[in-house]
Amino acid sequence: MRDRHHRHPAAASSVWPVALAGALAGVLASRLLPPLLAEAAGRTTGADPFDRLACDHRAILDLLHKMEEATGTAGRATLLFRLKRRLAAHALAEEDIVYPLLRARAGAAEAAQHLYAEHAEMKMHLHALEDLVPADGEWAFQVRALRELIARHVREEEQEQFPRLRRHLDEAGMAALAGKVRREKAMIL
């Protein structure tokens, strides 16, 4: 007679596919749901997407100011991590949503290409900063160079390119842009 606590091997093996499917569904939902919800919220809040991007600019420049003054390795590393995360989310939204619209809707292909190139230059500065976290002499110089690059980039976007694109978007276009910007940023944040 079989032990009543002994399970048939087929019963035990049928649990694994169900558990794996549940885990996979959980992971997919945790990665896909936030961006989709963010996009829906962005479309309905009535928030100006360019104002949100400008707020990001202020936060990024503020982080850079703090980084310039940071002295300890741990403090510098923490600020650099925060900056990289903030810049990654912001750049994803601009590179995947705003710049293609600038090219297609506002006919500003050269300007969009220039902004993409500046983002690439910023990423090279970030890479250089990773090696300089413990180095006192070069840290402030490199952070200042990055801050100046970003400040020029921000001025161009806020004073020229965002107003140019804004002129080519109606209310529905602004709402769609706001939702897409929030969706892209939610993929990283």
C-alpha cells in the first residue's frame, strides 16, 4: 500500500509550470503595468509635457550643483547614481518621444540630431565621472564641464526647440505627448 503522504511524480511536476507562469506574469505586470498606467495618467492630467521636462532640467542642474560641492567618495557616488538614474529616464523620454516628434512634426531634423549628439556627449561625461568619484582634483572640474554642457542643452531645448514643437501640437497632441513622456520615464524610474 502506498504512503498517503507520497505524491505521484506527475502531480509534483505539474506544479512547476503553474508556479513559473505565475512568477512570469508577476514580473511582466511589474515591468509593463507602471508605464501603461503612467501613460494613461499623463494623458488625463492636463499637465504640460514641456513643463514637466523643464522641471526635470531644474532637478538635474540642482544635482550637478550638489555634486560639484561633494567631497566624500560615498556622497559623490550616491549623487552620481541619482544623476544617472534621473538623466536616463529623462533622456529616454526625449530621445524616444520628443526628438522624433521634433523631426517629424516641426521639421527640425538637424536640431533633433544635434540634441541626440549632446545626449551622447553627456553619457561620455558620466562614464568619465565614474572613475573620478574618489579623485579630488578632477571631480569638480569634470562635474562643472558636464553642468555647463547640460545648461547649454537645456537653454536650447527650453528657449528654441520646445516652443517650436509646441506650435505644431494641438491639445490632443499635447495630451498624447504628456502620456508618452510619462510612460517612457516610468520604464526607468
